[in-house]
Amino acid sequence: MCISHDIPYHEKYFIEDFLETLHDNLVKTTVLESNCSYDAYYDYQEMRYSLEDAPEGYRAKTRLQSLRAALSVLLGALKQARTFLLLDGIDRCDQTQRLLLDDELSKLLDLGLSILITSRIAVFKRVHPVCDHPDDPDYDIPEDDRPPLSMYYKCSICKDIVCMPCRSAKRSCPNG
């Protein structure tokens, strides 16, 4: 499964849609002699798509309970077979949705589902300062491979960083 767009905190049906999609994918990709979760899932579908007279909070809570019961029965039937969930893009969820999703995933882990979570690579800034080695013809090491510095000089104009040996050799930024 892939979360392909950002999920804001106010997305009301994300968890429900996630669990429903998971149930549908498990049913489609597995062959069981009898699908014991059908009754609970049918109850869920009836509540989500048919009933409109109950208050929304009550309906949502009851629907989620019914959907969780259907997944529990289905995963119980699949206990002998190894069942995996590959979830990509979890970093696209807002912090609130991520907490709710983590809670649901922990419940699914308890039911025997193996889960692999992937996300986009975070973009990090350089944390440790490294020397820019101005005007040093012998120094062609890429910036990412240079050793971090604990003491250095920093130009107040161009913000270049100069190590102590470069400063002693009178190599500095063009601003002096």
C-alpha cells in the first residue's frame, strides 16, 4: 500500500479508508476455504454506506469496531500463512494521523501481520562544519568527505569556514 499524497490532521476518514483498503487487498490476494470475516465486513459496509440516522461520532466508532473485528477474523484465518503489509509514504501523514496510524499498525502487529514501513529520504543540512579550503590547489576532497571541525574561523561576509591550518597558511576567503 502506498500513501501517495499528504494527509492533513483533519482528514476524518483516513484510518477507516486505510483499514478498509487493507481488508480488501487481503481478501483479493488470498484464497481461503471460507472467508469468516465476511459477516463482520458486511456489517461494516452496511453501517458506512447505508445507515444515516445515527450521529456521525457514534457511527464512525461503531464502523471502526466492526472493521477491526473483520480484520481480526481475517488475520486469524491467515495466521498459518505469513501475511505482510508493505506501507510506503508514512511520512506523508500529519503528526496526529501518524499517531492514529501507529496505533492501528500496532494492533495489526498483535494480530500477526508483518509490517514493513518505508518513507521518503529526509533532506538534512550539514550539521558539522567543514573547511572550505579557499585557494588550496592541493585540496580536492569533496565537501561531504571532509573531516568535521571543532575549531574554525567563519567569514562574517560570505560565511566561508576556514580551518586552523588554512588560516595559518594565510589561505582565506576572497573577503580576507
